[in-house]
Amino acid sequence: MLTSKPEIAFVVSGLDGQSRLDQLLRRRFPTWGRQAVQRLIAGRQVQVNERTVWLASWLVRNQDHISIREAPAAKPAPFTHFAEEWLLAADADLVVVNKPAGLLSEAPPHRDAPNLHDLAIARFGALTLFHRLDRDTSGVVLLTRTTVMNRVLAAAFQGHTVTKHYVAVVPAPNRLADAGVIDARLAPHPSRRDLMAVVAKGGQTARTRYAVLGTRDGRQLISLWPETGRTHQLRVHLALMGAPILGDRLYGDQAAAPRLLLHAYQIMAPAANGASRTFVAPLPPEFVFPGVVL
């Protein structure tokens, strides 16, 4: 129920019959984006004829009165260039970037789309994308400038001498202990090409170490150290434990957060001379828990 004067109120008009509530709002407010509209309705922030509605499929008609408690933020502008605040480090061998959530790591097959690799090449010249993050994941990405550095990193990854530290926010309570290891084999989902699934036999070995850092307001901040690098490994492993990452459109509840709350916080990797280097992507505000220090 709206307990204060709504930020937005209007009367529906111009419909040819009826419309789903979410589709109506997306047409009227195109800068909000689909996810923001879904969260707005699911969060019981919308009234139709003074009745709170939480179903996106609710049908509205001409002359219905719509009230909205608080407008969501506009969806991010398209990525058109490399932003200097993404840069974490650069030398003759390597460019290290804090990839924003929502940006592809590389161009998808058979079509053009804004992506980190192309934007970084436009800024720095020839680069090899050494590894990738999912579009919805933010954090540290390594791009190499030389074949020597590429070989050094390839050997380090193959020899499991690279340490990757992720941070995620998940719902609580769940089946996670204070710390532990999730050891569950993964294989492509039998009926959906965009998903991975846990399997008892076959597939690939997948291991993730984790530690719970803090809990507040029904949420937990989790540190994750993948010991293998399977597709969607962290997302599937946490969902298996009843702790799907908030905002996960594939394995959890997309409406639970403005974005996938998974961040590649730190990578420790060798330099060309054999020394070890650590790169850190600062935590976005959504991952900051009072009193918790990584």
C-alpha cells in the first residue's frame, strides 16, 4: 500500500483494448529498462485504481489510475568508449581493467555489440583478452600486450598458480557453512543451451572454496575462490547451496537486485619476470557491508 504521496500518477489512455502492466510502464517510461520495471512491480510499489499490484502480467485498461511510489533509476547508457576509471594498471606487457557489470567481455558470435575487448583495443592498441567474465559480472580482467606475457599467464593458469578472489551477495538463510568447499561436477544443461547443471557423473570437475564474511537484512556477503574455471561455476555452485546470487537472471531471482551481485575482486598472477602481482578492483557500493573488511 502507498502510504505517502506517489512520485508518479497518471490515467491510462490510448490503449486498443488492454495491456500488461509491465509492458505499459516500459512503453511510457522507456529509460527505466525491463529489469527496473519488474523490480518496481514485484516490490509492491505500483497501485492500479488504489489497489497494490505485484503481478507484471496484471491487465490494465483505459481510464485506470496508476500510482508509483518512487521512480527507478534510468537504465545505464550504452557503452560507447573505454572509460578511464576502468583502468587498474597498464605496462608494456599487460592492461588490467575493472570491467563494469552489463558489458560483454568480447564480441558475441555473428553480431556486433559493445564489448570490453574492442573498447580496450580502441584505447590501447592491439590486445589479447586473456580471460573473460560473464556480461553481468564486474571486476578484474587481464588483457595481454605480448605473446611472452600470454605464455606466462597460460602456464600459470594451467599450473593453478593464479589465485582469483570473487565476492558475491546471496540471500540468507541458506545451506552455506561459515566456510567450506563446494565440489560438484558441471555439464551443459540438457535442454537449455544458456545454462549449466550439476551432474553426478560425467561433466567436468568443479571446486569452489568460500567463506561467509557477514550477514545483514537477510543477505550474506561471501568470498569465493574458484579452484577450477568452469562456465557459470560460482553461480551454479551457490544456487546448489540454496544461496543463488542476488540478481541472477539464470539461476536465481533477477528482480532481487539491480544487477548480478558477483564481483571479481582480486587476481594474483605472475609477471613476465616471475614476480607475483596482485590486482584489485574496488568493491561496488552494493557489496559494502558495515564492519566487513576484505
